[in-house]
Amino acid sequence: MSCPVIILVEPQLVENIGMTARAMMNCALTELRIVNPRDPWPLGDVHHQRMMAASSGADDILQNAKLYATLPEALADLNYIYATAARTHDMTNRILTPRTALPEMAERIQGGQKVGVMFGRERTGLYNDEIAFANAKITIPLNPAFSSLNLAQAVLLVGYEWYQTQNNTPGSQLHMGHTRPATHEEYLYFYGRLEKALDERGFFVAEDMRPTMTRSLQNMLQRAEMTEQEVRTWHGVLSALIGQRRAPDAGENGDR
Amino acid sequence: MSCPVIILVEPQLVENIGMTARAMMNCALTELRIVNPRDPWPLGDVHHQRMMAASSGADDILQNAKLYATLPEALADLNYIYATAARTHDMTNRILTPRTALPEMAERIQGGQKVGVMFGRERTGLYNDEIAFANAKITIPLNPAFSSLNLAQAVLLVGYEWYQTQNNTPGSQLHMGHTRPATHEEYLYFYGRLEKALDERGFFVAEDMRPTMTRSLQNMLQRAEMTEQEVRTWHGVLSALIGQRRAPDAGENGDR
């Protein structure tokens, strides 16, 4: 699938162009357009090296970046254009958060549109005349008392939301390497051994407290979401604590 | 409401500490803890100035930052600890995306817990022994072919998700300064004038095309979500195009 075009309007620092490329690469964005940068292109050796160092290896994006003398040329082939801007302008505008804008962009792209996102100069952002070229504005909700972002960080946050539209990592997962979650039977068997050992050692001084204590211990063990391997380790721990060389279950013995 | 504590474990570059403070300020995070930084604290003048310059004015956070010699001291008062890590480790771990982890953090904090997020060294991240201190791991879904983030950018993405949990900016809104959305009646009145003017000038050559053309023009006008001010402007445009000095409606005359 193609992706939104990132358009830097008159960027001032080559380091920020490099860091923008890095942020784009982090987020699997590939197409960079640069409009009238302060340092004339092709860059001299020193500027080129500074940009490359800041990009931390996102060379492909910089090598494929396209340079434009004017903004209308850079926008010419786009069907829908977003302008990023922190401040409120007097103009009438559709204002979107990145969380709303990027899924919308993904839908437009799936529908065959070519979309782009404009980012303004480091100091002064986009001018009103440039924002007027856009179909919609993106404003990133951030601390209103301190909302100024570095250029590449603004690109990163927009790119991050783009990547989330393309990605289906589960919000929460239990990573467990080569083992698997324990079964209820395995929990019960371990708890049975534990309770028996505690019983033999007089842990339950008042018999009427046993149900409460049982619930409490079982509850904690289940909340830990143990793996099968971990249950075996705890069998080993229990065996060691009660001075049993080897637990009754042949498969058990802990893992270390 | 209090907020998650940001914990930098053995950061190497003072610039990254400064940029972390800036990212935290952007996201209304206030509490920074620094564990055994490479450059000894208090910093010498040169390092201090470089850190302050990188923070772009987030001085409060740096002045209130707390220094710890060891990680256990930095974590001692926390109830729930998250470790950020890009790579998969062999350990069994709860792995969350920031989008899932930060709302969960907000709930914990509302429930009275003190939570913290650990970020590792620039080059090598957190060690496995440090991740083992955490209750859960946060992995930011990013381009697997290029997922290495600058330290401050990782803090920014986590902070950004934090700020979104605390913020209720509408995903999409039509900002319209001092005017208001046009009413259906105002649309209809304008379209009526337009159709009459077109009629008088023989626009509808084939009468059977009129309904299609009307629908198409009305549809486009309504899709633009005009403001009352914009409708008046278009009345002025129409008056100018048909050579009418002043439109029939007294309230109309365009706004420029």
C-alpha cells in the first residue's frame, strides 16, 4: 500500500531533514518532498554529512527525496492535503487530531487518492496562505503551555499514528518464549502440594481461617498468569523448602 | 492528577536528558528520575548548558529531576513498573503497546497507585535484569526493519499516549472563528439565486438535465460545510459575476 507524502516547507536545518527521514523510516513512511530549503540543494559536503548523520541510516528516504522550488509544485499531484499547525488560525478549517486524521488518510489512500501532509518551517510553521492550500488541518493535542515540537518530532507523531493504522499488534499479550500458559489442573496440583505441605507444618492454626487463606493464595497464584515452566519451577522451590529431594511428579523438577 | 514517573536508566548523553525533559513538558509529564548517568552530577558548566539548550525551556523538569545511584532506589516507592524495550526478550513478560499501557496507567494512578516507566541506555537499552524488575513491558509498534528510536523520541511517544488519556479534544471539528455554520435556509436561498441567474443566462440548455445539475451543484455546496459568512461572500461573488451592484438581500454583500 502506498502511504502519505511528507512535505517539509522551507526547512531551515539539515539536521532536521535528516531526523525527519529517520522518523519516517521508523514509521514506514517512504516519500519525502522538500520545498525550498534554506540551504541550497544539492547540499555541500559538510551539510550533506550533517544531514546523513542525523538520519541514522535512513539514507533511502533522503536519496529518493524530491526537491521543489515552490509549494504549489510540491502539491500538484495530490488529491487531499493536510497542514500541520499548532496554533489556532482565524481561518475556517477542518481541524483533526492525528488519531482521527491518519485512519482517514489510510481510507483515502485505499480509495486510490494520493494524500500529503505539510510541515512548516522550524521557527514560524506554515503561513496562512500555505494552510489555505490544505483541505484539512492537523493539530496534535499536547500541553497547551508547552506545545512547540521539534520538526522531526511532529513528523514522528504523525508517522506513529500512520503506522498504527497499518499494524495489528495486540494491545496486550503475554510473551512466553518456548513454554505455554499453565492449565487449571496444573495450578490446582501445585496448590494441592503447597496446602498439604503447609498442613503438615501446622500453617493453618485456626481451621476456620483455612478457606480465606486458600482463596487468597489461589487468587494470587492465578493472577500471576503462570506458564507451565513457571509452575514446574515453583514445584522445585516447594520441594527445596520442605527438604524433599525430588517432587512426586516425574515431570517436575524446576528449570534451574 | 499525578502522572507516571519517567526513569532514565544510565543515560549517556546530556542532550538526550534535555530533550527528554522537553518531550515530557510537551506531554504534561512532570516527574523525572535519572539513574547513574554517564556524566556525573551535578554536571559541569559545559554539560549543564548543553542539557539546558536541548531542553528548549523545560527547566522545571530538570531542576526537579531526582538522581539515584542504583535502579532499585529509583523504583523503591513505585507500585507498578513498566519497562520500555524494542527487542523481544526470552523472558516471560506482559507486553503492551503504548496505546493499551497508558490508559491502564491512568487507571492505576486514579486508583492511588504510583507508577513509573523505565527507559534504557541509548545504545543498549535496558538489561534483562532491569526488565525483570518491571511488572510489564511496553513495546512501541514501529517498522521492524528500522525500529531503533532516539531516547527522547521513545519518551515522546509514551508521553503522547499519556496526554491523549488526559485530553478530550474532539477528533474532528470545524473551526470557524467568529462566524457559525450556515443553515439549510441560507444554502437554499443562495442556490435559488444561483439557479435563477443561470436560468436567465441559458445555462440549462436541455431542461431534462436540470434535476441532475441541480443535485450536483447543491451537493457540492453542502459538502463544503459553508459558514454563514462564506455564504454571504458567495452572494457577493454571484452579484459581481452577473453585474449586479448589490444583491437583493440587505444583509448580504460579501465580506471583502
